[in-house]
Amino acid sequence: MLADGPELTRSALAALLGANQRIEIVAASSGRDDALRAAAGHKPDAILYHPDSADKPQATAEAISALTEASGGARLIVLADTVDSERARAALREGVAGYILQSDDPDELIRAIIKATVTSPRISPAVTLAIAVSDRDDGPSWLSQREQQIVRLIAFGHTNAEVASELHLSVRTVESHRSRILSKLDLKTRAELVLYAIDSGIFDPSQPPKTD
């Protein structure tokens, strides 16, 4: 699914990607509401999201989170106009499977879509360099706010179904988040996740988790 970006760009991307036999374009949307409806209706395997370069990093992160939840866990690949280490960091914390620049080789974009995986996201070399030289402090973890909410609830002993009910998500979405969290942190079990949550300060056993 293609989400946002100029209409001319979406048309060009549809032609480029549609020519590849391994890729099927199921929808092309413009605007947040249209994109969320399309994501929820089509449940694509992957979403190519072209954020507005004027948006702040937090707005990009929120859009990524909303699209992921609406689609039931689709892999998100960001197609960015410019190198922006802060926006890239925000996107990667949300678990995107790729962060590609419009100036990159088109074949790199196709590879990012076909082999989309959160455990090994494809990142434009220029963006990787920008992140490497940046001295920004990312805080205690690479987890998004939503993922930290889920970790707190899991650490408190909630099942996937209970987490889903508490956060008004589907069980499938929670399972997708949980799998992504474990992959991001290179953890295997719930016990390891609880220890990580305590050590990182995400989870305080004396404080009930807040979900608002």
C-alpha cells in the first residue's frame, strides 16, 4: 500500500513497483484519514509511507504507529525526501522495516519492500551516516511509547488478550508488537523482558501501568 506523498510521486511509485512481479499494489491513499481507512480495509503486508517533510519527527512517528495498528501489523517503509537524523530515529523507534531516501537507487527501495523485516531494517547509507554523527540522546531504549505501554502491562502479568483490551487493540496487533519488541531487544522470554523493563526504568513494580 502507498500512503501519502504527492500524487505524481505516488503514480510514479505505483508504476515502478507494479512492474515487479513480487509486488502487488493494493491501495494508494492521500491524507491521514484515507490512509488509515485503506490500511484497515486492505490489511497490506507492507506500507510505503511518504511523510510530509514539513512534519515534525513526532508527527511522523505517530502516523507510523497509527498505520501499523490500523493495518494489523504491516511492515512500514518510510520514503523520505531529505536526510533528517531526528526523523529517522523517531521512525526507527517505531519499528519501521526500512528508511529510504528518494535520491536512493530504486532497486534499493524494491529490496526494502520485498525483504521488509524489523529485525534488520534497510536504512539509506546517508541516513545511517547522519545518525552515526548525531550526538542526540535517545533515552533509555529504542521502544516507542506504545511499545513501552505494552511492556509495562506484560511485566505486570497481563496476557496478550488483556493487553489488547486495556489498550483497545486487537490481539493480533498486540502479538505483532510483542514479537517486534522481543526482536528489537534481542530477547527470548517474558522473564527477560521483565528484567529489561525494570533495569531500563520502563517498569516500576510499585506503580500500576498507565495506558492513557
